Amino acid sequence: MLSKRIFLLSVVLLGVWSCQTEKAEESKKIDSAFTKKDSVVIIEQPIISELEQRMIEQGLVDIQTLDSTIMVELKYSTTDNFVKTDVYGDLTRAYLQAKPAQMLVKANKVLQEKYPNYRLLVYDAARPLSVQHTLWNLLDSIPPKEREDFVANPAIASIHNFGSAVDLTVYDDVIKKPLDMGTKFDFFGDLAYPRLEDEMLIEGKLSKEQLANRIILREAMTSVGYMRIESEWWHFNAISRTRAKDLYKIVE
Ligand SMILES: [Zn+2]
């Protein structure tokens, strides 16, 4: 994911320098263009896309600036998602409204106090409504009513569109992978439904360990006020849709 990030190189000159030549190849490193290497400091600054800039202006925050131990792998910024398409492009950072972001930081602390090797891994957070439309349209072979099983209708908007919902799992630093939750993120079927977990356990489709792993995530999130939903083990709302509508603007 990091490789997708584009970095702007800002050059701060602390001493006297002289430019060797204007014909230096574009691809050559910036410091090679200066004769006094020790007088040049190169600072890497992430380019903030127009979309991110708009989110920041709406009060949303990059959650990793609050807690860098929270991992982020926005699945919609990869092709490893249910539409097999990168619909986020340059957006690789996870944004939430400030309060939900602070709640997430607390949940990560709660998790790490009990399980020092674990941390939260975020798959999706604030989702622009424009992307909600893209996801909706990519599934246009499915009739609208059935399509709502897979993706929220953009006409109604998702709590993700208000920057107040998060999709996530638990990452284990020892085994260097996410915990086994019984299904992948965005698995559309009974096995992903928290409300069917007892049934799935009896039928042997969900193991005791997989259920225990889901409970570890659920307890960390609900202990700080996040609300679970009954159809996706990975999704949590910081507030209700009505409250989100009252408090926040949709991320367009
Ligand atoms: Zn979600």
C-alpha cells in the first residue's frame, strides 16, 4: 500500500549551495544536483489529494496521525475487494470524523492492554459518496433490491459516507497476519452474519476459535461505544445514521 503513496520532496537549504547543471536528468536524485551534500536536508511530505483536503476541511482526521500503531489497508484502494476494482485511487489513508477517530484510538488501547501482540487493522473508514455510486453502478447486473445486500444504496447513504463507521479486523504481530474470523472482509453470506454465529457454530461452519476472535474485536470496539451490526462482523458504527445526519455533512 505504501508504494502507492506519492511523496513530494521538499528541499530545505541550510547553507550555501550551487546548482551543477540544469541538464541533470530528471530522474536523478535531487541531492545529486547540489555540490554541498551536507547543506541539504530533504523532507518527505505526503501529497494530500483534493478529496483528502475536502475531508480535512469537513473535520475528518487521518486516524494514523492519532495512533500510528493502528494499521490501515483500505481494501477499496486495492483490487482485493468484492468488485475486484481499485475504486479509491490515491486515497490510501483512513479518515474518520474526530470523535469516532478518538473512539477508535481508545479501542486499540483497550485491545493492546489485554493482548499486547494485537492491534486494529482498518479496511475502510470514511467513504466518499461518489465511490458509493461507483460501487453501486459496478454491480448494475444485480437488481437494485438485491444489490442492497452487497452495497448501501447511495440514495440512502451509508454511515461510512458520514465518516462515522469503520470496517476492521484484528492483526496479530506474532503471526504477522490478521486473526482468522471465519470469512474474509466483505464476504456476502450467512457466515459473515453475527446474528447467525450460534447456528454456524452448531453446523461446524464457524470454529470456536474464529468466534472467539470475532469477540475479541467486538469487545474492544463496543467497550468504547462503537455499535456492532448483525450482518457484518467487520463493521462498526460510532453513531446512528440519524445522529450522523444531524452532526456531519456527507463526504462527497
Ligand atoms: Zn462497513
